[in-house]
Amino acid sequence: MLTLRVAKSHGCQNILALRGDPPHGQSNWTPPPDGFSKAIDLVKYIREEYGDYFDIAVAGFPQGHPETAPGEDAQKKEIEYLREKVDAGANFIFTQMFYDVDIFVDWVKRVRAAGIDVPIVPGIMPIQSWQKFMTWVKRESIVVPQKFWDVLLPVQEDDEKVRAVGTKLVADMCRDILAAGIGIRGLHVYTLNLEKGARMLLDELGLEGTKEKTQPLPWRPSLTPARRQETIRPIFWANRQQSYLSRTDDWDEFPNGRWGDSRSPAYGDLDGYPVKIDIPASEASSIWGQPSTFDDIKVLFARFCLNDLKALPWSTQPPSKETSVIDQQLAKMNRLGYLTINSQPAVDGAPSTDPTHGWGPAGGYVYQKVR
């Protein structure tokens, strides 16, 4: 495979072997022509073609694979699949994100009882914002302990507070994992291209490395094997004082669906098109029925605007509080055939603490265009 050859030529020696998710717009995964159908096939291929050159990680699912029906038999079968991947040559396991430590600890014990002894690295997702948190929880059907809801729900309208209290919740979870006595020695923190939340978590845990530890030399070491051990370079390399983190430290991570700075990586934060419906088919049918005409679709959109329908394919969360200001107008537009998937009322200087339009820390003001 070309990808593996390129990875080796650049000095990469760690591969996360995954089957992958269905493409956006599809609910079922099918292998590409002449491609692998399972992660174990990729593990076997790497070992056959490259021997021990690569370290290989595979995925573990403490709550069960999203495509597997719940139940004790299904859990046993998943652990059997995991053991087969390890027997085929996987060196360690990265887990799916989770927030319930008890579920994770129980899963680790069952994995060890099955004879799987490779390192397990728990997948930790920092809580960046309420919207992102809810999106991932719903998408992956993540079990969230009640103590999380007790702390997060009262501040859900203020993303800065959500991230602050969420960081402490996840940090406590990490401490519990490391102290559980199940042999966990490291954490895999998901960043989703937003490093600030991960840095806050590491700082809360006292794990953020100093510059002397993370960058002992004034340049980024090369991944090319022949240059990896370089300790001397021309003097001009020492003049590059601005690191990647310092150049991006002021990135905007709170777009909140508002107009923001187009230069920010958080601007226009979408999961891509065509739309992927993150609702199981059985649940979708109970929510939307079986619409067969355009009039049926118009009625569904109008009901959603009136908060009489909890989700649409384009919005898996109910309308925000501010939508209530224009809900009748939106419903009328949709009944007339103008289907709306993104709207907000005009706001001229509402306090950031306003119960309907407010967001962010106190002391600010909200301005919104009509769109």
C-alpha cells in the first residue's frame, strides 16, 4: 500500500489500524474495491509486508462497538475480535472515548481475563463546549455519569464555564483511571485540531511538559531515520522562536454558530457534506415517520421550528432558546416550502447574560444580523 510506503519513507513507525467509518451520507460501511473489510486484515498485511518495523495500535470499545447490539454475548464477541487483532500483531490498544470510569475499569478487567496483555491507552475527550460535548455524546451513544450533568447543565449557555468545569470533571476522571490499579500508564487525549482544551486538561493534571522537556533543541527533530539523531544544525535554526503553539494560542474555539473571524480554524466548523444522519434508522422512523411527499417534509420542518420535533437530519439537537423569538415566522416559511436549516433573530446589544440571547461571560453584549 502506497500510504504505508510513504509513512515508512518519512520515518513514521506507529500505525493506528482501523476499519474506518461509513462515508458521510451513508449509514452502512462497505469495503472499497480490492480493499480490506476488517481492521485485522490491515494488521495482518502490515506484519506480512513490514515485519516488526511498525508498532500497530487497534481500537477498543469499553461501551461496545457502535454498530453492535448491546448484550453480554456481543461484548464477549467483541473481546474475541480484539484478541484476534492482538494475536495478528497489534502491539497496543487505543480506546473509544468514554466518561464513565466504572464501565472502563470493568472492560479492562474482562479484556485482561481474556488473555490480552498488551498496553491499553484510554481515549480521553476534553469538554471543549456544550455543543461539541452533546454532539459526540449523541453520535457515539456515550454513557455520561449523573455528576457530569449536575455540573454542566447549569452552565450550558456559557461555553467558557463549560470548558472550565468540564476540564476539572475530565481531570478527576483521568486521576481515577490512573489510580484504579488496572495497569493503565498513559492517556490518549483527543484534540480535534483544538489544542487549548487538551493543554488545559494536561495543566490541570500537572502533566503539561516544560519547554526544556518537549523541545530540548531549538528545532523540531526530523522524522526521517537518517536525520532523527541530529544534534547540530546551522545557527539560523535557533532564530525560529515562534513555535506552532504560540502562533495559534489565540485561536477562536467558540464560534457558537455566529459570524466569526474567517481566519480561525473554528470558523465554519462543519462535519462535511453530504449530511450524515447521526440517528439510528429505527429511531429516525419513530421521529419522522415515513414522509413521501414534499408537503410531508414541509410539515416536519415547521414542527421542528415550533419545538414539536426533537431533531432533523440537519440538526440533531432541538432549536435554541432564541429561536422561540421567530418560531412562528419560521414555521410559516417552512409550510410555504422555504425549508430553513440555519436561522437566528436580529439582536441589537442584548446583555451577554440575557436568558434568551445571551452567551459567553458576563459583561458583554450580543449583536446578530438577520439571516
